[in-house]
Amino acid sequence: MPVRNHLPLIIGAALASALFATAVAAAPKAEKPGAAAAKSKLDLPSLQKALESGDEARAQSALETIASSGDPAGAAPVEALLARGASASLLARAIETLGILAQPTSGAALAPYAQHRTPELRRAALRALIATQSPLAGDVLRRALHGSDPAQRAIAARGLGQLNVRAAVPELFSVLPKDVAEAAQSLGQLCVREECEKFTELLGRLRFEVMESGIVPLLLRPQADVPDELKLKLIERLRRMATQPANQLLQTALAKLPADGSPRVKLGLERALKGYSVEETK
Amino acid sequence: MTRLLSASLLLTVACGGNLAQGVGAPFSETWQADQGKSIAALEARLRATKAPGATAVAVGVNDSGLFGASLPAGPRWTHSGTADTVPIVAGELVVASNAGQLFALDAKSGKQLWSVAIDDRMLRGASDDGTYTVAVVAADNQRKSRFLAVDRSGSVVREIDSTIDLGFPAVKAGVAFIPWSSQYVSAVDLKSGEEVARLLLREIVTQARNFNGELWFGEKGLVRFDDKIRLATTNQGTHLVLPARQLPGKPVWLGSGNQLWPVSSSARLKIRLAATPVAATDGVHFTDHAYLASYFRVVLGLSDQDATLHFVKSLGADALAMSSAERGFAVCDASGKVTLLSAQGGDAGSADLGARLTACTVDVTALRLEQAQPPAPLAEQIGQALSELTPDMAVAQKLLVDELTKLDDPRVTKILIDLTSSAKIPPDLRAAARKLIATRRTGKEYMLAALERHYDYVSDVLLPPPLGPLADALAAMNEVSATPLLARHLNDPANDMADVERAAIALGKLATPAEYEELRTFFALYRATADEPSLVNAVVAVGGALVRMGGAPGKALVERAAQDPLTQSEVKRGLTALLTPETAAPSAAKSPNVAQNAQRP
């Protein structure tokens, strides 16, 4: 996959970028350098000193302070800590803190940890990356989908949908039959037209439990991405399954359908729930 | 010297109802050793007459019938009704037994020529001289051997029941040669019923065989029936034996002529040797100077001098029968296919018997098979065979891997790498292949190609490459072009930690400034989280590389880490040693180095 070979560069760039961030220390991410620091209520020099002290307790305390403040300006010293490396417990808290602060620029510091040998750290890094919505996150999540850790693949599959990474659709289709059920949800969110048709054709071929998380998202997609015809076809297939879980999905879709949603889809759902064919709504 | 037989010998010799007995009767207990005179006189008498060679044919057996085909490309035939022991090609006939009947088929057409009752016995051995067919039949319980001579009309011209086991017989010019008591071969004139000569051998003799018109006696080794036969009693006859070699399943060549070869799915039929002795101007040897060894789906072609491997052929099904031709070989397998091979192991055609088989017999001793396509290089043959073997063939796999290491061919490196990546390969063998990769010094391009690969769940690449052994080999080869690939593997958590350690050690020696970022990432991630010795070693090795090629920033990075209380204590110790020139050498010696790694799987 093309994404594979780029990753070392991404990681290298990420770390370089993170180290650069160390130099600019408390520079806030989403704002002009200096502006956030100026506004911040955090005592950034003191926090930075604590994080660089090598004292585990002091560093943990500093991380607590930054996390509880929710202040984006606190992200930079935490990113610098990740770039230097630290004990596993500090790293875990630092990664979590960056997830809380949700600064897109934290992606550079988090990306290398998505490949850490400690499963908990790399899973936490993936979750934090999703939270930051970093521009790097898509590629890192795609890479994680190729990895050997099932939990990591599940997080990545879910995150790719959340971050709207359309480029990952082929990979999500690859892992879906391999029991990465989270890929279904993302495919339901990301697919367009033929892709959605391909997805719905898997219903009945793959286990329902694998597919079900993608069905409601797909039914709620706008007509431009997923034509009503395909949605009605899917509703009819679910109706014909005549199972309680399938019925439950129809109910959920109807309940979540926006007020300005497609009247045909709404009618189809209503008819299906009453046991009538949706053919007549076409 | 009079030789007394310890076992009682009960003989009933029938010839049209007449009994032949007394002096000259077969298998006499009172026979006096004659220093080979009688057998030598017989040999001189028969020398001008050549026994007919066997028709080139393959005959398979299953529950429903016999399936034959003339070779190399003759017509196919079938015969309804099965066989209880493996049929035997005897001259122009195929002799078999089933349900108390001994029968002969025309080898070319499958037409039944005759059938005679043999009570509850089964075929043990048979031969034909163009006029008479001789056979030894026996029951499951020993001591019920019967010798039969049958003419073309199906008349039994001679029948001898014996309480002593009779071996596999041969016949030439109306004289039958019958091994018995594992020591003697009695030559019986089929017309008179008299024993006209006797051969006493000093090695086990249970087989009298006709190989392409020449008679040979013995079992493990064979003595030729020629002008030196008189000296055979004193081990000075023309003798030929296959070279000794440990082979998978301990296959036998002819085996004991005193045993039956029942048609069954037994492994015994699938683990065999095949060779055809021949006398030439330069002495006796085996045709093609080679012999075949089968082990289920693999057939090895081996030198008749030193048993070195000439070729390997992997089959689609278990080998059931093999034959060495004047030139080339034939192998009949359980799928019903007969594979014809040139003397070099190249393709020489094939035949299809048209049915799945339980047993098979094939005889191409009189053929000269021409090569249609030369064989692939031996390394590729071995690689192909290894890729097709199933995990339960570990013994054969080991032998083939051992053979691979004897070859000075860069492709061996690729084959070994492929072995480590195959889920079909048992763990022991995979470990052996990994160990061997570390010792390779050729095939750099295959090593680099392997390092391009990573674990990839999406693409079903579920085994990472053998990173550690590749790193060892490439470091020993000073292969700097490998460094970007090795560096990339450092940060791939799918790699085994011990492999990462070896890659780090290789990078400690080879890394260039181009790998600085990858190494720095690794260093940052693990300097404080290294929780096992191999990871500690890896971090220290990478620290060493950063100091060596990272310039001032690299050195500063390592110095800071050595000072940081958060750095893992063992890592810290290693880094401190790195930064202290006078202690660097002893510290480094504590870590596994490339040479030591060569011993690791």
C-alpha cells in the first residue's frame, strides 16, 4: 500500500517537528506564536521545568495541571516531553493530555508513539491522534490498520471514519472481511455510490455483527453521497432478514433520520418496520 | 563342507504329478559346498543366452482394478479386479495375485494370459524368460512359500511347496534361480526339476533379479551372475551396492525378497530407493550413475558414488513406484501420473494411468529417456520442493535445507528467506533456516528485497522478514545499502524484539547520517521504556550509532539521556560506557555482536 513507505518519513518528520516544537517551547498551536502563551493562565516556564526535571512525580503533577486546565498552550511542553522520551507511565499521561488538549499540531509528537512496542502506548497515541484531528492522523491511522495488533486496528478503523479519511476506503474494505467490525462503521460514513453498493452487497456474505455498525450511518448519508435507491434497497434487505437486530437497526435509522432527511427513505423505513415491502416507495 | 539346515525342509515338488527328489532335488539339506563350481558351470552354459528385459510399463492398482500404460507414450489399458500385492513386471508380462489366484497380463495390452490357483497365498516375486514365468507366492504367515513355473498356456510346469521362506526368483533359459534361507540361490532346471547349481553367498541373499537381461543376486548389495560368480562365495564376485546415506524415512532399495508388498496406503510403499545395476566396460555401476530415493511427495536423485544430491523432484502426490532406466528415470505417483525424468532430472515427458492409485509398479530399465526440458538449477529445485512439502514432512525438509547450504548459489539466500516466511514450514525448520541466513554472504539483492517487506495485515503478509539473521549477514558483508531498510524495521513493532536488537547492532556498525532521524526516534521511544535485555541492548547500540555518525547533536542527545534520571538504568549504564572511551570496549563486548548472532536462530 502506498501509505506504508511514507510512514518512516512521517515519523521522522513528526519527531523533527516535535523537537522543533521544543525549541519554540510554549508556542500555542492554533494561534500565532506568543499569542496563546500570553493569554495562558498556565505557568509555562515552571511546567516545562518540571517536565524536564527527570523527576517522575514532578512531571506527573505538571501533566495533571496541564490536562485539567484544558489550555492549548500547555500542549507544547508535553509534545517536547514525548520527543525526548520518558518512562512508560509519564508517556501514557502525556499522550492522554495531548488528546485532551486536542491540538492538531500535536500530531507530530504523537505519531511515533503509534508504533511504540508497548500496546497501551500505541493505542493511546492513536486515540489522541484522532482527538487532535491532526493532518498526520489519517496516514498514521491507515498505517495502524496494517499492523499486527487487533485492538490497534479497531481503533484505527473507527478513527478513519471519524476523521473522514476517504483514501482509506480500499483498506477498510480489505480488513472488513477479516473481522475488523469497526471498518463497517467507517465505510458507512465514508463510502460513496459504487463503494456503498459494494458495502451493501456484503450484507449476507459477512456476519451481521460485522456489518451492522455501518448500516445506520449509511442510511443517514446525504443523497449526493448515497442515492435513495440504494438506501431503499438496503432497507428492503434488512426487512427481509426479519430478525430482531435488523429491525432494531431500522428503528434506529428512523429515529435518527433528520427532519429534512429524504421523505422516500423515511417512508421506506416506516413501511419496512410495519412489514411492508419498500418497493412501492421507489 | 556339508551345510546342514537347521530348519526342517518340507518339499513337495510337482511336475505333471511326478515328484522330483533325492540328490539334485531343490533345496537339499545334504548339499555340499562346491566352491562355486556348479554355479560357474551354469553361468558358462547360459552366458550366451540373454534373459529378456522388462517391457517398459507402469501399472497402478486401486480397489477397482489395474491400470496400465506402456512407456514412454504407449496406450493405456485397464484390468477389472484388483491385486492384493504390488504387481511385478516380468519380461513382457505383468504378474499379480488376487483372491487366491495368480494371473499374468500382457504388459502392453493388459490382456489376461493365464490364471492359476495359489490357495490363500499372494505374489512375492516373479520373473519371465519368454517361455516360462516363475513366481514365488506366500501366505501372510511365513513358512508357506510356494514356487511356481507356468508356461504361456497357463500350465503349471513346476510347483514346489516349502516350509522355508523362498525369496524373489529369477529365470533364464529355463533355469529358475530361487533364493532361500537368506544364504543360497538354488538354480532349478524347470524341465527336470533338478537343482543344477547352487550359489552360496556371504551376505544376505533374498533376491534374484533380472535387470535388463542381466541376473543379480543379493538384497542390500547385489552380485552379478557373470564369469566371476564362482568367486562370489569368497566375496570376490562382481559386487555392487548403493552408497550409504541417511535418508528420510530410512528407505530400502529392493528390501527383503522374503516379504510381501501388500497393496495398502502404508508409508512403506512411499519411502523407497530405486536403482538399476549395469555392467559396462569400466566396471559395474548403476545406470545414470545415480539412484532415486522417494519420501512421499519428494524424489531425490543421488549419486551412486557418494550419494550427493543431483536433483530433486517434487510430485503432486505420493511416489508409489520408481524405476531407473538405461538413461533417465520414471516415477509413478498416487494421482496416477507417471513422471519421466532425464538422467539430469529434467522433464522427459509423462503418462497418466487415469485413476488414483493405492500402489504402483513401473519398469523402464530398458528405456533411454530423452530430456525435453532441462531441470532448473538445483537450488531452485530444492526451493520448489520445500515450498510444496507439507508440515508433516519435516525430515525431508531438513535434508533439503541441509543440501541447500552446500550450494554456492545466491538463490539459496532467497529460498532460505522464503522458508522463514512460509506458514507451512514447521517452527524448528524455520529456526534452522533463520540460522543459515545469518551465515550467508551472497544473495544481497534477495536480502534487501526481503527487508523491503513488513508485516502487513491488509495484504496478508503475516510474518515479518527474518530481520535479525538478515541484519547479521548484511553487517558481516558491510552492506551499507541495507541501512535505510534496517532503520525502518527498528520502529516496526511487528518485528520480534530479538530481531530488532540484531538490527540495532548492525546499524551500530553500518548506520549513516541518512538514518539519523529513524535512529533518534527509536532512541527517544525506548531509552526510558526498555523493559527487557534485548531492548536495552538495542537502545545502547543505537546510542552508539548516534554518537558515531550523528555529529555533535547525536552525541549531545546521548549525553543528555545518560544524565536523565528517567532513562532506564541498564540503558544508562550502557550509554555511560559508550561515552567513556576507555571503558567502551569492555562494555560493548557484553552486548551480543554480529559474530555471536550468527549462532542465534
